Amino acid sequence: MVMAEKNLQNSIQSEIIALIPAYNPDKGMIDLIEDLAVHFSHIVIVDDGCDEGYKQIFEKAEVYPQVKILRHEENKGKGRAIKTGFAYILENYTDALGVVTLDADGQHTVADTLKCCERFREDPESIVFGCRDFASDINIPARSRFGNRLTSRLMKYFCDIKLSDTQTGLRVHAMSYLPKLLEVAGERYEYEMNVIFYLKEIGVPFAEVPIEVIYLNNNESSHFNPIVDSFKIYKVFFKFCISSFGSAILDYLIFILMVWLLGKYAAEGSFALIYYIEISTVVARICSGLFNYNFNRKIFQSREGVVSSGTRYLILWLVQMCISALLVKALVLLAGGFEWLLKPLVDTTLFFVSYKIQQLWVFRRKK
């Protein structure tokens, strides 16, 4: 047993590089490096344009022979610091198997880091996330608990990504993915979120390892701005909604226009007046459907031909159109009008159902 643990430690020392992006770190980073130096042969630290007052901390870190410090002349953001580290590691540690990233604020223990590295060695094609338990751990500050749980739920629904801790900085990446990760957009906190989307897109398996929750002084040392940086993170969700909301607005405007036209110009007792809701729904849905299909095909990055995905979209389109018309008609009869209000309520509900069907069936990706 002792020999097996020693072999594991030697493998981690030689195969996995530790990378720490740092911006104005406290002395806790020195304690972290002291512990990491026992287990890792190479530790790369990126000084992301830290203030002059933090120079002494980096001088203490540089004493360790395992440590290599890279410097930005000015603060460029966590994403850029990680990319700088990845580029250096690719060029200088060609025999390495992977890279483990850690935050500089002491939130990640060496024991948890080793657990993540061990899990990575079991499946070197995966990316390993050290995940905190946001559902039950009361030690996590409220802003972090709320933000992470909300993001996890949004990602699960909109992106079909099941990850309990989307903002963890403790991750183990395979060396083979680093060249592509250098091309992922984002210079600050949004970069780590964009990496998740990219790895999901190319089919990289995700693995989670539960880790200890450490928040020092209620996470006061964190440089994460809950307003500015949350916007940068959440804006990646907007592209998944632009098409559906845009087509919904187009559908609604055409529907209201048709209702007005038929109500004003259709003859009393005519087919057009009797079935004005059904006709308006069909015309509106044809126009918005053409817009929605072409937009969504790009958003979901479907690799299938127009015939395959188009046929499935047409089936969904017809079913959704019929359900929308029938529900709006029924509710209008019950309420005695209010088409302008009932139409968006019905279609908003159908939007969420339609989104998942498009994601999982219409624009499914070929294996």
C-alpha cells in the first residue's frame, strides 16, 4: 500500500504541472506552494500584474526550485493568466500528461488537489473538476452559494451540462487539449465558463471530485466582482435564447397584425373571421419558424444536413403550432378575449419545452 502511494506521488510529480494564476495574493499562497512543492516537480505561477506591495510574496515563492514565475506587466485577467501558463507549459513541459489549475487564495487544499490528479490519471481523456457542495454546506458565503447554484441550474437546462460547481478553479486538464484552450474566448472570469462550453461541444467527458470548502474571512480575498463578472459569465447564456425570443417576438407581432387585419376586413360569418386565431397562428408561425430554424441551426452547431434536422424541426413546428393554436383558442373562449395576453403566456411555456426538444432531438449532434 505504501509503495502504491509512493508510485502515485512520483507519477503526479512527473506527469502533472501545477498552475496558479495570481493577482494580489496574500501570504496564504506561500503556504500553498510549500505544500505543493512536496508533491509536484513543477509549479508555474502567473503574476497577473500584481501591485508592487505584493512583490515580497512572489520573491518568497521563487525560493522553491520547483517554482517558475511568469509575469504580466499589467493586470490582464484570470483567463489571460491561465492562457499564459498553458502556453508556457506546452512549450517547456512536452512530456507532461496534464495541468492542474488552482486558485492563489488558499481555497484549494493539496489533499484535494491530489485527489483530483488521481482521478485524472484514471481517465486522462477527461477534465476533472474539484467541486464544492453548494446545496448543503453552510460555510459557503451566500453570494457564492446562490451564484453557483443558479449557474449550475441554467447550464443544466439550457446547455445540457451537468456540473455542480461551475466556478471552481481546481481543474485538471489534459495536455492534448491545451492548444485549443488557448483559442477559447475570454480574458477574465468568463474564460473558465467558456472552457466548459467548449469542452462540452467537443465531447470531452467531465468528472467531479468532491472537495473541502475553504472560505477565508468570508471570501474577502476573492477578486470576483459579483455584478461585473457575473454579467460576463451569464452573457454566454444569451446566445442560446436570442433565436427563440427573437422568433417569439416576430411570431407575436405577426399574430397580432393578422388578428387585426382579419377582424377589420374579413366578412361577417366568413371562414377567415370564424377561424381568425388559427389562421393568424399559422401565418405567424411560418414566418417565425423559418427565422428560428436557420438561427438555431447555427446556435446548436448542428452537423447534420438540412434535410435531417429540417424534417425533425418541421415535425416539432407543426405540433407546437397546433398546440399553441388550440390552447390560445380554448383560453380565449374561457376568458372572453385577451388574445394579446394569452398568446405570449402560452408560447412562453411552449418555448421552454421546445428548447429542450430542439437541443436533444432536432439539432442533436452526431456521435
